[in-house]
Amino acid sequence: MININDLKAEIVRNGYTQKRLAKKMGITPKTFYLKMKKGVFGSDEIQIMIDTLNIDNPMKIFFTKKAT
């Protein structure tokens, strides 16, 4: 499961909006919001977020044991 709160913090910390990040990932903002709500992204999408947001510890955000 994805730690949504930590992901949102990384998005803001890097000066992105969810809409802008969705565009960078090649998905619509609506699709991005739905994926955030479910806490499920594909591995390619996760890699784009890691690279774009310069996430140093992706395990903490993308592979948590329980949903937040």
C-alpha cells in the first residue's frame, strides 16, 4: 500500500501539484486522483514519481504495510 500522506508531502515539497504530476506521468488528473484514493499505482508510474520527486526512500512511501 502507498502512504498517501507522505506522497502528498513529497509532491508539495517539490513544488508540484497533483495535476502537474499526473501530466508528467501521462495520465489524466482524474485518473491520478482515483489512483491516489485507492493507493494503487503501476510500477512505471511509481518510477516516474520517484525520479520526478527525487524520492530518496521510496520504500517508506510506496511499500508500506498498511494503508494510511
